[in-house]
Amino acid sequence: MPHTRREATEAEANALASGIRLRIIRLTYADALTNKELAERLGRDPATVLHHVRKLVDTGFLAPQPARRGNRGAKEIPYLSTGLSWYLDEVGLHEQVGQAMLEAYLGEIAEVPSAELRQTRLVVQVSPADRTEFEDRLHALLEEFKARSETGGGDRTAIYIATYPSR
């Protein structure tokens, strides 16, 4: 997997323009899951989830893992996130992808007990240069902790960040 950021292709941006697909990528980040397991976790029909899984495989966001036998002996294919979405620059600027990111976030936090969700809002007044510095430093911090998470251990923690003009 490359560790340099790049612009998303049109096919990649289209694949990410779905809250369900973004949730599938997150669910398969550390653990390979079958289509059936994903459907159960998402509360969706397996056929619908399979459509999304195939689109993610076709665009390189998911990789099929070696087949395994399910509870009834049926062959099941688990899928694991490739991590590609992290290396796509400015993908959240695509209007449909940005909406999908918000949809995925809202779906995910709906499953979290309120006592475990830490939220904050803040408005700061900064020059354009300071805003760029802030966003660059924030991204560097996220990159640092992502690199740490690749070594394993610890609890998985989801993060959703948005910066926008406060009018």
C-alpha cells in the first residue's frame, strides 16, 4: 500500500459516495468480515451489501481474503479493507462523498452509548495561513496515530473531524 497521498479517481470517489460503503470500509479495517457478517452488523439485506462489497473490491478499497467454511459448511469469503481511502487527498471535498461521510458518521454514533461518545464544538478566529497550519498539524497528528495503530494493540477509536466557515 502506498504511503503517499493522491487525488481520487472518479471511480474511487463514486465508490466512496455511499455511507454504507464507508461503514463497510471501517468495519473491515482490522477484521476480515464476510458479506453475511457485514449485513448483520449493518442491519441490511445480504444482497444489497454484496452489491456494495463488489463495488469496493472493484475499486481497490476491499481485498478478498482466503475462503473459509461457515457454520453450515458453506464457503464464505471474508473481506479486509486495503486502507486505500486514507491515502486519497481531498476526497471529502467531493459533495457526494462529503454527504456520505456525514451519513456514515451519524450511523456509527447511533450505535454508541452516549456515555462513550465525546463531542465538542469550537469556533476559532484565525487567518487563512493559521487555518492552513492548523489543518496541516491536525492531519500530521492523525497520520502519527494511524501509523501507531498499524503496530496493533489498543482499542479501536473512530474519529470524525470537519472544519468549515462559521457564518
